[in-house]
Amino acid sequence: MARGLGRRSRGFKEVSLSLPHLQDFPPLSLPLRPPYPPMEAQLVERIPKEGDWLYEPKWDGFRCLAFKDGKTVALQSKSGQPLGRYFPELVKAVAAIRSPRCVLDGEIVILRRGRLSFDDLLQRIHPAESRVAKLSTETPAKLVVFDLLVDGNGRSLVEEPLSERRRHLESFFRKALPRDSVVLSPAARHRSTALSWMRDLESWGCDGVIAKQLEADYRSGDRSGMVKVKRQRTADCVVGGFRYEEGGKGIASLLLGLYDPEGRLDHVGFTSSFSARERTALRSRILPLQGPPGFTGKSPGGPSRWSTKRSGEWEQLKPVLVCEVRYDHFSGDRFRHGTKFLRWRPDKSPKSCTFDQVKTSGPAKSSPGFPGLFKESG
């Protein structure tokens, strides 16, 4: 069990990033110390009714707990790993907070060309310190803060309800945080505002809304007391390849492709949402089509640095099968996460499966509803 865990903490459930060149956390004398599992959200389909909830935009970045103890600063990822090495500009920004001690909960984001850029965040997870230093100047990150776990006097607030923590947080920002790199996340008690965020912030890169129970304490490592509503869309994709299960008997995942303007089939992601029975049944549909050309544009690479277990071996398929998948985010010419298989589309021509389906609207000219919240990076 991690040090400083609250009474409801259940520890870390998963590792969301595999970070190379990890360093130990520095010793801290705070009432909460890393690794400390952050409170998490349960995925729901609808924004809850107003009255008992506080609504916030769902930021598209890296979850981060920031610990400040005098001149010592530690940044912790959602999975309990040190992040300070990859965001030196945020270490400096937190160190400059006009308060001797605090623990903040927030999200690291980068705004570039009018949108939140998750791909620029991924570039930061780099083994070369010189590369990280260069990027920290070219595309500086921001820490968007939405909770205060330890106040400026070093007092833990995790047992207090969110309504009180939010009041302390806003007061803390007025007194201690007039900095561009550390900003206060907007929050609202009216559901109409949350609905407007769902509608208007898509072009800016926000991918949904978070709702938190006003009377809930901070439930470390727990999903009760907080929900998230994400935008979910569908796309028709060509199955350009597949991966076997580890034992080689069933199909583990289908590799998805979309055609670029030059008519090349680019690999854009995968779907693996099949039961054991469905994986076995896939063989009769998939194996007769095994063979080139597979992907004629961008192809799947080796094992991802974000997953240490995924095999780099894959098999080519003739580009005949089309399936419809559900996804929550598309960036950098690929689906951010694994997609949900919905159905086969024998009525669709593979050549009709193009990138036009996943294009987002143009970049936002400003921060909608949040004037002055961010300054552009890059």
C-alpha cells in the first residue's frame, strides 16, 4: 500500500504510461506523499442532473498530482510514476508558487495551433534529457488544476467535501498562483453549462465533461463520487491485418485502416473487444483473406512503448473486410485508444473508408468560454 493513502484508497488499478528512465520521488514531509492514487471517475452515458454536482471540462492530457514541500517539487502520474523529468518547466512553475507547501490535483496539457495536443505530450516521454529540454521551451506545458488536497498551511483536505475543497482552491489561486503555467480549471453548478461544453469545446480538444459530487470527500484510488461523460463517435474501417493471441489459437485483435487522399491504406488503430468465443469464430472470417497487400501506407510498428505486453508481430490481410467501430478520440492520424467493434459492414466499399470520417472541425480561434485561460504554445 502506498504511503499516505486515505481510508478509501484501493491502490493503483493500472499503469497508463510506461515511462523510461524513472527516478525516485524525493523525500517529502507532507501529510500526503507520492505515490498517491488520484481519485478516478466512472464512465456514464449522460451528464447527471444538477443540484448535487459540480461540472468541469474533461481535459485531454496527462493526469498529474503536484507535491510542493518548500523548494522540493514532485510531479506524479495517474499510475504513480514520477513525471518531473519530462516536464521541467512545470517543476519550476510549481516551485514558484507563493506557498511553502501544497498538493494539487490536475491535468498536464499542451495547447498548440488552437487545440489541446496529446501528441505533443507524448513527445515529452523521451529518454534524451536534451530533447525534453528543447521541447519544454518550444511547446511548454500547462498544469490545469481542479482540486486542492493539501492547503498552503500543509493541512490535508482530503476528508473535506468537494464544495469546501473548491472554495479553498479558488482562494489558494487568488493568493498564491498568478502564473501562466499553472491555471485553475473552470467549474460550474449548472448542467446547461456542462452541455454547452460538450457541444462547443470539441474543436478545442476537450473530449467530454467530468461531474463530481459536491459533498464527496477525496476518494483516493476510488471511482465513486465522480463520473465522466465522453464524446463517442463511429467510423467504418478496413481490416488490413490482425494479431494472434499469445497461444496462436484465436484472433487477439483486428488492425484497422483508413485510405489517405493518395489511395494508400494507413494503419490507424486496432479493436480487440471480442469475447473468447468470438475470437475463435473470427478465424473462419479472417484466415481465408490472409495475405498481401495489407497496409499500403503507414503500417503497424513493433511493440508500443505504452504497452509492454503487446506483440509486434502481425499478419497481413487482403483489404476486403469493413467493420464499424466506436471511438472516443482521434488524433495524430490514429485512434487514441482501442476501439469498440460494433458490426461488420458488407454493404460498404473498402475504398469509401477514408480519413474524412474522422476529421474534426477547424481549430478554435480562442478558448471558448474561458477567456485568458491559456496562452498558445508553439
